[in-house]
Amino acid sequence: MRILITGASGFIGKACLPAFVNAGYQVRACSRHQVDQPHVEYVNIPAISGDTDWSTALQDIDVVIHLAGIAHAPKTERHLYHDVNVKGTCKLLLDAIEAKVQHFIFVSSIAVHGRTHTALVDEHTQFQPENAYAQSKLDAELAIQNISADHQISWTILRPPMVYGMHAPGNFDRLIKLVKTGIPLPLYGARSLRSYISVDNLVSCLLTITKSDKARNNCFVVSDDNDISTAELIMRIAELMGKPPRLWWFPETGLKWAGLVTGYIEEIKKLFDPFQINCSKLKNELGWIPVISLKNGLQQAIITRNSNLKESS
């Protein structure tokens, strides 16, 4: 089977390449930046929009795993999220249909369901996109289903939460840097449980989806299936880094008010509010189980990261 992985130079893409090669797939990677992975063919795609020509990248491809898009960019203008994450995805899908690709796998985001839920979140939870990024992911999901309905191509939509690992960007990277500074953090009261996923578990899930007919024309939410609070996450990161956690209590309402004033309310809510994922559908229908525990995933991410930093210094 020949697979095209977009966004191959990104955090998740780099983890996918060796895993799919080792699983026996013929892998073609496309991204803005060169990737050097043994047994992987590379095609440069300098920019993604509604005008991108994917024909060369899609030649003789059976399955597309679409990872590329704009994320972790709070200052990005709203229309750019739409141009890249929606129009760019639609153009890739249309070109894939033209190239007779069989299966289109889109990695969306759990953010389409909002950022706070007291009940477990699953595939049937109401959509509540609360920012331009989440809205663009939802719009892309709906467009994929609408376009595919009139053509001979199957689709799968996967909605992960925050993905962590050695080279993870976004909030995980920020937490590591904050713990490393030793600055006291006012997050002792951030005790609500939240779901995360190791990049190894996400890649394993994508491998499972490519092998299963039951995954086709289906949506799934996914996580490590082992939830943890922000306070405990910080304590575990600190322990693995050999640092004291330096957590102290400050009223949650005070921090959220500060977030409103400074424009960081979304980030504050992600630290304090509950958000747990129920990935029973994925496990029951596809037989997927996490390949690494949260404890071992964090250990692998932090210890390997620290070792690499020491070697490079």
C-alpha cells in the first residue's frame, strides 16, 4: 500500500514516517521543509491553499493521511485558518479523487467539541468550536464528508486532544519550559482531569485506521485513555526533569480574570477546566489499544529530550 503523509516535517509527521515504513508501507512525504527519512520519497509542497497542485504528490497513492495545517498560532488571522485548513484540505481531497485515491484520513482536533465538558466527550458530543482554529477543523470535517458523498473515496476523521512527545509544540512545550525555569506556578488548584495522547499512541491509531475497513466513512475520538490533571502533569514533568514542581495555590477565578485581560483566557481554561475523552468506539470497533502508558509516554518524552539537550550542549 502506498501512503501519502502531508505535513511530514511536523511533529506528528516525523513520528509517522519511520512507523509506517517499518510497518511495510510505501511512504511518500510532502511538506514545506525537506525530510530525510530512509525509504521515504519526498515531494515539496511550499504552501497549502485552495490553489495547491497536489497531482505529483498523489500519483499512484492509495491512502492519504492529512496532517498539514495551521495550529499553535494564536495571532494568525482568521481567514488564514480557513484558507489553509479548509480550502487547502478540500483541494487536496478533490485532487485525491481525481488521482483515484481510495482512503482519505483527516487528523482533526478534539477542539471541535469545545474546551470544557463535565461529561465524557465522544463522537456524539455537540460541536462547540470556540476559536478560529477549531472552527476551521470542523468546517474541513464537514466539507470532507459532503464532497466524498458524491465520489468513490472513503474517509476517516480522527480527533485527538493535546499530543505530547519529545518534540511536541504548543502547551506541552510551554509547560516543560516553565518547569525548567523553576518559576513558581499558581496551578496547585488545577485538579480537573483532562485527556492527552502520546504521539506514539496517535501514530499507532493511524496505523490501525489504515488497516481497518470499519474505519472507513467514520469519525473517532482518541486519547491515552488515562486522564490526568494539569497539576499532576506538572508534578510528573518536574520529577522526570529532576526539578521541584514549585506549585502554589491561587484562585482559579483570579487567573481566568487575568486571562481575559491579557488575552490568554483560552490557555488558562485549558489548564483548569475538565475535559475527558471516551474512546470506547475506537477500541471496540477497530480493536485499538494504546501502545504506551501515559507514565511511560511522559518518561520517554522528557528523559529523551533532556538527553538530547545535554548531548547538543
